[in-house]
Amino acid sequence: MAAAETGARERGETTQPGQAGSRALYFCGSIRGGREDSALYGRIVSRLRRFGTVLTEHVAAADLDARGEEASGGDRLIHERDLAWLQQADGEQSPLLPTNSSGLLDPLDVPAVCPHLGLPRGPFSPHPDSCHFSLTSPRYQDLASSFFPVVVAEVTQPSLGVGYELGRAVALNKRILCLFRPQSGRVLSAMIRGAADGSRFQVLDYEEGQVEAMLDQYFEANLPLAGGCHP
């Protein structure tokens, strides 16, 4: 990673998604639990960059071993920094845009989104205050992509830290994708597989050669298209 970005991470500064429409993503992978899959993590992070800014791309660093990071503030700093990134994995949110009780953009609840998109309200939508435009319009997609909170975890290598991060992500109402390779010979924890609901929390079994295609399919299928506005 670039020297400036590495320095920012070591200082505990959060990475800011730099462009409009950039989605902030949080990747989880084993560090002190074992680094056998570090090369695979690199492939995952590389693919995730197609969909947004990966706040935790250091997890895939080839020079990071099982001893973990040597942050100047110790483990406490690492914990607080990573939790800040996890909370940030909502994309860039404008205070002018309405959100639901979880702090997420909710088209079912947000007729005020229309003026921010420069789109007209429409008299034919179910809600009288809803806007009248296509949810597949590029302008809607540019905005919606910034409000798609997602955590991606490779969970084949058992890791206490990854399990902790996933628990916190559930509490923060994030969308979660867990990737697991049954060919490893391991059995995924029931606390992970049993949490899957097929929607906000998904667990996908895959083979190593499929990882890029699995990520592509997940993001294509889970962009936030549902809402209260109709063409």
C-alpha cells in the first residue's frame, strides 16, 4: 500500500472514501489466528476495490505475519481504530439526507431524497410524498451505492478477532458476507453459519478459484434497489 496510507493507518487515522459514490467496505481476515490465507486475502481485497474503498486492506499485506501489527498505541489502539473503521463502513453519508432508525438510507422512508438527486416527485407513486423516477437510474445508483453498509469476512481460518468483528457488525446492523471453503477440511462455527438469514447476513461456500466471481455476484445481486419510488 502507499506510504502515506500506511502512515495514516499506523497513526490510527480512519481512511476517508475520497470520491462521490464511493462505498466504504470493511474486510475481515485472520491475523494472529494464522496467516496461511494471506495471498487469498490479497485477491479478495483487490476485487473489493472494484466496489468501494477497503478500509482494512492492511489485513491482506504480505509482510504482516501472525504476530500482528506493531502499532505505537498497542492492542488498545488497534481495537479502537478497527472499530472506528467498522462503524465507518456505511459509505459517505450526507447529514442532509434522511436515514432510518439504524442510520441507513432507506428509500421506503425518504421522499426527501428526490430533491438531492434533482428528480421530480410523482403523483403516481404509492406514497404521496414519494418521488417519481426509476430506481435503476444512474443518479439513484450513484447515491444508493454510498449507503450500502457491508462487511466481508473470509472465515475459513478460525480467528477470535474475526468472530468478534462479526458480532460487532451484527450489532451495528451491517450487511455481512462470510466466505468459507469447505475443501479446507474445517467445519465452520455454528455461531457463524447459524446466523445466516440469506439477506443481511450471508454465508457462501466457495472454492478458492471462485472467489472473484462470488464477490461479483454478491455485489451485483445486493445493490439497494428496493424502495418506495416507482417509475
